[in-house]
Amino acid sequence: MKTTRFVTSVVKTAQEQTPQMPWARGTRRAAFIAKRKGALELRKTA
């Protein structure tokens, strides 16, 4: 009984939330990488 309730809640949560797919985060990831590269350039010149 306890296991059934747990599994049911896990399945319900999984259906409610949509995980972020790797290809959907391209813009955000590109911005982060650009920011990081800019920080590296500043360190090199300083």
C-alpha cells in the first residue's frame, strides 16, 4: 500500500513537470559561455 502511494505520487509529479531538454537550453547556455569567455579575457589583460 505504501509503495503504491509513493509510485503514484512520483508518476503524478513526473507528468506535471516538464524537464528541460538539452537542445532547449541553447540560448541560455550560449549566453553563459560568452559571459565566461569575457571574464577570461578580462583576466588575461589585467
